[in-house]
Amino acid sequence: MVAPRHPAQYVVLAFMLASLAGALLLLIPAASEEPGSTSFLTALFTATSAVCVTGLAVVDTGVHWTPLGEGIILALIQVGGFGIMTLTSLIVVVLARSLGLRQRLVAAAETRSFDVGGLRSLLFGVARFSLGVEAVGTILLFLRFWLSHGFPAGRAAYLGLFHSVSSFNNAGFSPFSDNVVGFNRDPVLLLILASSIVIGGLGYPVWVQIARHPRHPHRWTLHAKLTVTTTLLLIGTGWALLAWFEWTNPATVGDMSTVDSTVNALFHSVSPRTAGFNSVEIGALRDASRMLTEILMFIGGGSASTAGGIKVTTFALLGWVLWAEVRGDPDVVVFERRIPTAAQRQAVTVALLAVGVVIVSTMALLATSPLRREDLMFETISALGTVGLTANGTTNLLAPSSQALVIALMLLGRVGPPTLFAAIVLRERTRLYRYPEERPIIG
């Protein structure tokens, strides 16, 4: 076997091996309620979904798996979430070491989060951050499940731990058959989950900047400014639009109180950005709400975080590129910083490749499944964005070949952005000549 040479190959290999190892663990007879009832494809699908912190499932998590099986899934979520944050950060470190001294100094000065030689401190920093947030979430959710919903203390502690890890890592797995629909009239619990999702979705580099300059946002790096600003904008816009679209829909929030309707709209604005929890039935959403959900799933969360999608920085940068082009500005300037042409090209590449994957994958699913196009496209975006939401039970109805395609989409959605980033950076080269310039007709 040839050893990987490209840094990105290690990321792909790590996720594939973790998924395979998780599948083998889930095949243990004691992991399922009915020994021998779990096929290898089901185990591989569940393991991949957990490692890639997606949340899609072909079996009912709380019914099919025993406490051991759920524990394996929880461990895979933790490994996948921690690995995603560190591996993405590690790629930056590896790339910085493979470049020249000037590029390394520029990278260190620009990020202010990554010390090229401080790999050990980076790993411990991510670990402390992740475990600290999960611990606080576990305590808050434990108290809520125990005191407000009457679960025994032991069961409440387990539910608190499971949902805290799952929400922080943006996984969307829940031991409940209806996810968190049964708690859609508990605004406190939904707000705890939403807060954990946002914290995990911003990413460790952003929280480093917030911790260093809590009262001086102008001193944050450009990445932190873009991530926080765009995240708040997406949450606010999604919240307002979902409340507007669903306010009179009795199948979702139409028959709830004003407080419950408002909180559920906020929760559904946060969760589709790769978390995958649902407090209302996705299949009952109106068409406008479903389309908005697909947009939020496609965009995703912050870079170097537990979130998926094309990332908010990519989305924001594309918006600034369009704005500069409309105004006729020679440079793309964001927060008084000029964006390099290479970064613009990378953003366009990531977005267009994601669009292409969604189109081709949806067509492939249509060719192998009798389900509706809108449900299959929703499933494709959810898998590629590592979200975990599904409409009308689509995941459970997929044929084995379609499930295999969804597994590939989940892996691609998780390892794609860092892999593509590394590949683009390492393939950059200079030429000693340039071809003559000629402008084609645009539009």
C-alpha cells in the first residue's frame, strides 16, 4: 500500500478508516436490539453519518440501537467532531510549514490563531474548548430533562450528554424517534441546543479571536469578522422569513403560542446550518420554507468548525465579489482589507463544485429511486452539507445503491472543503510565460 503524500489524503483516509471501524463496531450483536438485524450497509451508513457529524439515519436510533450502539454512535460523533476541527487546523499548519518563510510569517500574522510551531498548544486548546462547552451543555440539558420533563436522574444525565455532544458537533443525532419534535414547546431546551449549535458552528479560530478581544471586534481577524457577521445575518434573516412563512401553518408552528412559534422559527433557522435537529416535521414545511432550508444547508457554518456546507466565509466572499463587480471597483475590499484574487477564485471553485455535485447526485438518485425530485434534492443537499435533515422519511426509503451514494456525499461534504483547499494551495505554481489576452462575450 502506497503511503499518502498529500496532506489532504491523510484527512480522507482518516475519515474513511474511522467510518469503517465504526461500522464494524456497530455490527457487534450487542449493539442492536435484535442481534443480527443490522446489515453492513446500515452499519456503514450510520457510522459514516456519525463520523461526518451529519445525522442522517436509515434506522430509528432510539429503537434499533442498544445503549451500547448509541454509545458507539456518540463516540464516533465526538471523534469526528474533534477531528474535523483539529484536522482542518492541522492542514493549515502543515501547509504553512511546506511554504517559504515569508508565506509562513504572513499566514501566522494573518490568522493570529495558528502558531506554526505551536501544534501541541493548538490541539490542547481545541480539546479544552470542545470538552468545556459540551460539559456546560450537558449540565444544562440534564437539569432540563430531569426537572422539567420528569426523566429519572440517570436517564436525564445520559440524554443531556448525548444531545450536548450531538449539538455542539452539529451532528443532529437524537435517541428520540421524533428527534426533538416532542420538546418543541420547551423554549428553554431549544435555546440551549441552538446556542450549542452556534458555538460549535463558529469554529475554534473565531472563538480565539473573541476571547482575545471581547470588547474590540475591530481587532479581530478578517476571517472572524466575516464568520460572525455572516452567521448573525443568516440567523436573523432565516428567523424572520421562517416565522413569516410558517406563522399560519397549523402543521408546524401555526397552533403554538407566540413565544413557542418564535423560538421554533429561530431554532429552525439555526439547525439547518449543518446541525440537523428538527423541532417540527420537515415534510410539513411550506415550499418557501423548504427552499430557504435548502439554502441554509448549502451555505453551512464557519470554516475550521464542526459545521459543513460551503461555509459562511465562502458565501460572504462571493457576495462581496458580486458587489465589487456591480460597482465597478478594481479590488474586492472587505472590512478595509483587500481580498487576493486567489482567494476569490477558490471561493468560486468551492461554490460551483458544490452546485455541480448537488445537480449530478440528484440526477443519480432520480435514476435509482422512484421518490419525488424535491425530496431527493433535499436529501442530497442535506448529505453534502452534513446536515442530517430529511423530508418525508426519504432516507429510510432509499435503495441500497442510493444509500451508498449518500454515504459518498456525506464523506465528500465533510472532507471536501479542507481537501480542496489543500489541493488548490499546493498546486499553485508560477509560469515563466503568459498567453495573449482576449475577452469573451459575457452574458
